[in-house]
Amino acid sequence: MRILVTGGAGYIGSHTLLELLGEQHDICVLDNYSNSSPEALSRVRLLTNADFLDVKADIRDDNALMNIFQDFQPEAVIHFAGLKAVGESGKVPLTYYENNIRGSLSLLKAMETVGCRRIVFSSSATVYGEPQYLPYDEAHPCAPTNPYGRTKYFVEEILKDWATSSFKNSAVLLRYFNPAGAHSSGSIGEDPNGIPNNLMPFISQVAVGKRDQLNVFGGDYDTRDGTGLRDYIHVSDLASAHMAAVNYSAAHTGVEAFNIGTGKGATVLEVVKAFEEASALRIPYVISPRRSGDIAASVADPKKAQELLGWKAKLTLNNMCQSAWKWQSQNLEGYGNPPEN
Ligand code: NAD
Ligand code: WQD
């Protein structure tokens, strides 16, 4: 299948490329490298021994999109491109709405011009907001609590309208829980700019000595050890969920949302312990005040993905820590070069 992958140089996109190329799909990556490096694509080529098109472009650039769609004529789009930092989204909400929502609209318009009817969208568990019950199933009300989460929720709503506007259209909304880990080779992984916001890359940087200690945000939550509990999902499992979603969209029209998680939660201190075991290092940490906007616990009910997509997470928290450690210890500076702008 000819598949256009927006944001394909990013963390989840690059891991998904390995799956897609492994299945001999014909790929075109579109990325503006605002949060990634072309080096990730070089490493994907090395790992797979497969080639694909890549175009440096912005999803908000209608002319560039038209040219790419006319030339490549994709049969499906996997749409990763977007800004993703929750804290930053509160400071520059318009940038987030512009990038994530207008960018998605431009993409849908370009899809229409060439009759491309299938899209798999990177949504997020953050669309649910404060849990009314756990685990979250897909019927849980959506009430995101920050601008980033609202961009994901609004794009989901746009995709619902688009999918119902023609009986030929198909949209699959993947609500990722907490992606973590790296490819087992250690040659691709997560390479955040500046101080990492997320737990696993922060711990990895403490482990290699780039940061002194981990601040554990809150030790008084109503969880088994008082620290925040999340459903961590290995990025390689996430990648295989995209394969399943593309296949599903080839066989089904309409719109469907899926939780992509394991159904099991781990606390911050459990992640620290698992990382210590994987790296044979001690991770110094201090219990700090809660981070504003955090919830105590978030866990997926992944049954629907298993039933309809035939997908289930296979890898464990230990696998996530081992691979994150391998990536970080082999790539102290990530992909090396600061991302282009
Ligand atoms: P990432 O930042 O590593 O990848 C996103 C990619 O999109 C980057 O390569 C970036 O350069 C590109 N991009 C951003 N804006 C663009 C634009 N306007 N035009 C072209 N390219 C653009 O992030 P990721 O972790 O791989 O996340 C991928 C998607 O999954 C994002 O949409 C994110 O919101 C979503 N998501 C991520 C997580 C997570 O914790 N990593 C969780 C849930 C959902
Ligand atoms: C996990 C746990 C923190 C860092 C975010 C987004 C969500 C999704 C995934 C995109 C929490 C604790 C963290 C640290 C800590 N992204 N923590 N010290 O907040 O669950 O989800 O990423 O869609 O939308 O909100 O992930 O990795 O930031 O935090 O103690 O330095 O680790 O408090 O309990 P989160 P996270």
C-alpha cells in the first residue's frame, strides 16, 4: 500500500516505519523536523535495508501538500505530525491549535483532492481528562484539561465528521497511553529537546549522568506507593498497533477509536526500580511537590483493540527500560545534531 507518514522522523513515527517497511509498504515521510532529525530516517534505512521517499515540508503548507499528494497518490495516511508538550501548550495554545488542528485540516483537504480515504490518527489518552472510572474504556467521556489534549479531542471530532461525510472514508483514532522504550537495536529512540518532560527519558538522562537526580512529582497520591501510576506502552508495540490500524482501515469505513495501552499500570517508583535493574545503576531521586495538572492514575482498557484490531501489547516494563537504556547509553547525544527549524 502507498502510505504517507506525517511526522515519520519522530519518536513513534520512526519506530512505525520499521514495521511498515518490514511489510513492504511503499512509504513517503513528510516531516518539518521541528522536533526530530533526518538522522532518524537514515537509521531506519540502515536497519531495514529498505528505501522510501522523504520530503521536508510542513503539514500547514497547502501547496507543498498538494504537490506531495499529486506525486505520491497515497492510499492511506498515518498522521503523527504534531506538537506534544502539555506544559508548553498552556503557554502557547494558539501555536498548538494552529499546528495540530489547522495542520490536520490541510492534510484532510489534500487527501480529498486525490481521493485518499484512509487515515490513522495519533490521538492520546489525554483526551479523557480526569478519570471518572478506571480503566478508561473508549466510552469514557472526553474532557481534556489542557490545550494539547483539546487539540487531540478537536481533531478526533473533525475526523468523525469527515468519516461520516462519505461512506468511503475511514478514520482510525489511536489513543496512546504512555509510550516508552526504544527499538531493540538501540539505534533509534526518543530524543527530546532540552529537559525531558516525560518520565522515561528523564530517568535515562539521570542514568547517563546528564541530570543529577529525578524529581518524583508527588508522593501522596492514592496509589500503592503514593506516586503517580501510568500505563506504559512499548513504542514497538505501539508501532505494531499502527500496522493493525492500517489493515483495519483497509477493510472498514467509518470512524473508530482505540485505546493503545497494556491494561497494567506502574508507579513512578516501580519504573525507577525497573530501570535500575535494566541498567545495573542507581537512579537518585527525591520526592517533590505534585506537578500541576497531573492525575493520580491512568490505565487503559485495551479490550476493544484486541477484539477489533487483533492487536495486543506483548512487551513488558522491563523491555521498555532495557531498550531505553540501550538507546540512551549508545547515543549520549541522541541523534547528535540539534533539530533544524
Ligand atoms: P515527536 O515530536 O517525536 O514526532 C512528531 C513529529 O512531527 C516530529 O518529527 C516533528 O518534527 C513533526 N512535526 C510537528 N509538527 C509538524 C508540522 N507542522 N509539519 C510537519 N511535521 C511536523 O512525537 P511522538 O512522540 O513521535 O508523537 C507522535 C504523535 O503521537 C504526536 O501527534 C503526539 O501528539 C502523539 N502522541 C504522543 C505521545 C507521547 O507521549 N509520545 C502520547 C500520545 C500521543
Ligand atoms: C508520567 C508519571 C509524572 C516526569 C504525558 C502527557 C500525555 C501523553 C504522554 C502525549 C507522572 C511522573 C514525570 C518527572 C515524575 N503525551 N514524573 N518526574 O504526564 O502521564 O503523560 O505524556 O499525548 O498527554 O500528559 O507522562 O511521562 O510526563 O509522567 O515524577 O520528571 O511520571 O508525575 O506520574 P504523563 P509523564
